[in-house]
Amino acid sequence: MKRFLFGMLFLPSFVFAEDVLNSGDTAWMLVATAFVMLMTPAGLALFYGGLTRSKNVLNTIGMSLGAYAVGTLVWVLVGYSIAFGEGDIIGSGKALLSGITPQSLSGTIPELLFVAFQGTFAAIAVAIASGSMIERVKFSTYIVFAALWIAVVYAPITHWAWGGGETLNFGEMDFAGGTVVHLNAGVAGLVVALILGRRRDYGKAAIKPFSPVLVALGAALLWFGWFGFNAGSQLAADGVAASAFLVTNVAASLGVMGWIVAEWIVYKKATIVGGASGAVAGLVAITPASGSAGVEGAIIIGLVGGILGFLAVSKLKNMFRVDDALDAFWIHGLVGIWGSIATALFLAPYAMPEAYSMASQLLSQFKAIALTIVYSAVATAAVYFVASMITGGGRVDDESENRGLDETVHGEKAINL
């Protein structure tokens, strides 16, 4: 004991400090932020671009690219302040990153790096929502919508979950964005899809993906970026980050298996588009539990996520007849709900706090799910109507929709033969 106490005297002072820069954590978070950045203008863009029809590929990719660009601007102007500024219901005081310098810290990393990391989450959230409204929403309307949505919808929900808004937190466990990103984006996409109405030829003509190859490539890039998304949410290079990295990979793999097996049982086919979609479903499912679930939990969470995603897209979607073009609600929203519930069900023993009550935690998760659904739905509808007023209507005209938005909006084609 004496040797231990004597040795402790010679340990560096940063061992005892809370807010001292850690170069290892900082290096990891720089990499993790770059990983998540890759998810939107590359991974999601290719995944969504491959799923859409050939006449709208560039427009769909452009929505992801535009979301990242405008999302970054809005985030540094007001989004970060609303999400992580001082305040209970809404944060404030950090608009235009006021008061934040290169010396400012968030835990053991520079706060500017934390700003950048969280900004990538905001951008991909609104980009995910674009999948529900493609092929009939005006590009200008979507860009205005994206800017307003991040400030009005995404940032407040982030504040309640992660930014100090304790009154509306309910004790929810959401390690990397099950409700904040995926459920929120899924609900937003569904609301706009309902307001826009179905595509003119929905249910009348075959709507086939432009390129399953792009879908698979996009899913692979998303899978890669998700390591930064989940493991980076620990904000440190430590054992929890390593565990999050591992369970993310396991759940994604089981998501692929779950979707493909279910697809084979129902249709006697195992499609590449299905496998890629299963990977995304598994990743969505594990996101809120990635910092607290063990490998056993990740296997079940990912497997159920893949099966649930398949059943939602192949069965439930047809029952409700809502034209959620790229299944943003079914894969991100519905599977996001499963992931949030599973977070309370599959808490690893080493992550379990004292006197843990599964029933109490489930109630907290359901409260957060309900709040996210209600607020996101109402606020998203308001944001969309404002955006459509600013741009002179939110839906493209019939001719543009028939010809495709690549030519009519961008003057380009995905492939020039």
C-alpha cells in the first residue's frame, strides 16, 4: 500500500484533472469525425443514389451533398449553441461559436473538435430524411428545409438528450443517436412524404433501383463511417470506445444475415440490395446501445433489426401505402425505436449502474421515444410549410417529375452514353 501511494505521487497531474487535453483522445476524435463526415456526401449519397431511379440519381446524391454543406453552416451559426449551450429547454450563448477558442476543452478534447464531430451528426440526420421525399420535392425547398430543420428540430432534441436539457431528458440512454438521429430523421421524412403525397406513378409502374452496385458500395462506406459514429461517441480512446467499435461491427453483420434469411424465407431470393439494407438496419439498431451492450446483446439487436427492417419494408410499407421512397422511416425510424427499447433490455453487466431497474429504464426510453415522435412530427411539418412558402411551393411540377430531376433541375445525367 505504501509503495502504491508513493508511486501515485509521481503520476502526471493530468491523471487527476477532468478537463486537461489528452492527445490520444484528440487524435482518435479527429479520425472519428472524418469517418462520420464520409457517411453523408459519400456513403449515404451512394446508398440513396443507387436506390433511386436513373432519372433522379444526381438529384438524390445532391440532396446528401447539400445537406452536409448547409448543415455545417447552420450548425456553427446557431445549431451548436441551441444543442450544447447553457439552458434547460433550449441552449444559448454559443452562437457563431462565441467564446470558444482553440484552448477551450470539452472533456479531454478541444471543444472545436467536439463542435465538428457533433456537426456531422446534424448533417447526416437531415440527409437521412431526404430519402423519404426524393423524386418529387424541389431541390431549393429541401435546402431551405434542411437549414431550418437542423435549427428548429434537430438541435433542441439533441439538447434534451445530450446537451443538458434535463427536464425533457427523462433519464434516456442514447449513446450515439438512436432517437436523436435515426428516429428523429425517420419521423421527419415520413411527415414530409405524407405532405408531398405519392409520386405520380407510384403503384402504377415498376420502380427499380438505379444501381445495386452503388447501394452496396454506399452501405460499405456507411458501415465504415459508423465506427466513428458509435465508437467516437465515447469521446475518448478507451475500452468503451473499443467495445462500441466491436458491437457495431457485430450488429451490422447480424443485420445482413437477418434481412437475407428473412428475404430467402419469403421470396426465395437473397438480394444484394437487401443485404446492404440489412447492414444499415443492424447499424441503426445498435446505435443507442453501442456504449452499453455486450456482444451477446449486439447479436440479438442486430439480428432483430435486420428482420424487422425487412418486414417493415416488404409488408408494413405496402399496408400503409405511404410513399416513403427510400424507406427512411421504416429502416431508421422503426428500427431506431427497436434499438432504443433494446438499449434497456440488453445492458451488459459491466455497464449496469447500481440498483438498475429494467422496467424503470424502459419507461424512460418510451417517454423519450414519444417526445421525439411528437415534437419531430409537429415541428417538421411547420418547418416544411415555411420552406415551401419561401421557395414558392414544395413539390416539382408534373413535367419535371416525369422527365426526372437530374435534367430539369441540374441539367445533368448520371451516365452520359
